[in-house]
Amino acid sequence: MKLVVTGAAGGAGSWAVDHLATDGHEVVGVDLERPPREPATVTFLAADLPE
């Protein structure tokens, strides 16, 4: 399953990204900045999503 996680570089977001990717999901992480450590199986996008 392909999933998008907003706030992916934060505490809860990075936890969610790691666990979802470990469970075999295709994960796209979105946050204002890319995290310093990016798992190879996760795509990260630096973006600001409007309200």
C-alpha cells in the first residue's frame, strides 16, 4: 500500500515512517525539510502543504 506521512521529519512522523516502511508499505514522507537520515525505501519531499 502506498502511504503519505505529513510531518515525516518530526518525532511521531519519523516513527510512523520507519514502522510503515518496515511493514512493507511504500511510504512518501512530506515535511518542511528533509530529515538527516533517509531510509532507502522511503521517498521524502520537502514541501509546505497549504491549509
